[in-house]
Amino acid sequence: MKLFHVSDVHFGAEDPAALAWFERCVAEERPDAVIMTGDLTMRARPSEFDAGGKWLRALGVPVTIEVGNHDIPYYWDPLRRLFSPYKRYGAAERLIEKPLDLPGVSIVPLKTTARAQWRLNWSKGNVSDDALEKTLSLVAQVPKGNLIFVAGHHPLIEGPTKGTAKTRNGDVALAALADAGAHAVLSGHVHDPFDVPYHRRDWTVRLIGAGTLSKRTRQSPPAFNEIRIIGNRFETLARTLSSEPKHPISESSDSGVTY
């Protein structure tokens, strides 16, 4: 099985060459699903959602979308931000936070955005008690023996990237997900790919971040992740729009212990 993990496409500031490259990869390799971990748009404008929704639907494979901080109307549109933040997704709205059950693999959403926060920078992550409870409930329903991949926009804890998420309650959420048996947490937001382990007791969760397909690159060129799954084992490969070949950046076993 093969999953493509993509994030931060930022329609409105998208990179046409990167989008075309990703489209070719999907068409030629036919992944079993595409996991989009947020920031489909740049300014949450209807035209951006329309373009992003058409692009995702045209891929022709199962897709789930997480909401990023750029996908919620900004401070100057407070009523829409507070009361109808997802309305502009249009036809793509039904893909928002959609759990996916594939043979041997379950993709479970985790909301990490907030309509309002008690701090100035609302772009940073936040995991509410309700959001965590909803995700843990979905995890509990996963068929026994399945790999569990939790997908959200913000990294739950800081990783080896220049960008930061500063996710409130992220450490609490990560510990709870580890205790519940999650195998990986997929995210975006920081625009650079990474894969690091989080150890808790006798369990290891992979924290996997995707790069960006927008013009807003940071330390790496446009990128997405390919997650290869064989039985109860999986590995993550960074795919970059560069002359560098794709290469594994992690490998995990079914025991939750990396090697």
C-alpha cells in the first residue's frame, strides 16, 4: 500500500510546477489515498477553495483534508471565522476531517486549529479537549490490527524544523494518542519534511511532517511524503522537486519500536 501525504499547497500562492509534478506522481503511481494536512488555501478566499477543491477531486483517488490555519477566515472577517469557517470549502467540504479506512490502515483526523485563542498569534496550533476526545473515540473504533495514522495540521510538539507550531495541549494529545496505540501523527504547517520518533513507555509514535507545494518554501524545495506500507510495517520517503532521488527517512515495525 502507498499513501501520499501532502500539505500546505496554499492556493493563491501555489507553485504550478510543483502541483503538476504531484499530479503526475499520482497519475503514474496511483496511491491508495492522499492525505492533505491543511492549508489548502492562502487567504481562505472562495476562488482559492474552488481551485483547491477542483485540484483534489481531479486526482481521482480517495482524499481526506485537514483544516489549516490559512483555511479559516482571518481576523477581519470575525463573524465568518467564528460561525461558518468551513463554508467556503464548497464541494470539498465533505472531505474535511473524513476518516479513511483502508485495508490494514485507518486514517483518523485530529483538529489542531482554533477559531479564537487567548494569545495574539492564532496561526499556532491548539488541541481542545473536545477535539482530542473525538479523535480518541475514532481510534477506539479502528479494527484490531490496523495501523493507525492520525492526521492534523500542526505538529503536536516541536520537531527539527525552523518553523514552529507551538501547539497548545499538543504534548498532552500526543501522550494520549501513544497510549491509545497510534502509530504515526501526520502534520504540515512548518513547510519542511521531517520524521522523528516519540517514545512513551514501551511504545513509539512517528511524528511525520510534510513539506509544501507552494512558493512559500523554507529550508527544502517543494515536497510531499510517500508512505509505503507492507503488512504492519511502514516507511516514509521524502519526495522533493529536485535532482535528489526519493529516500527513506524512517522505518517502523508493528511493535511500535523503530529501528
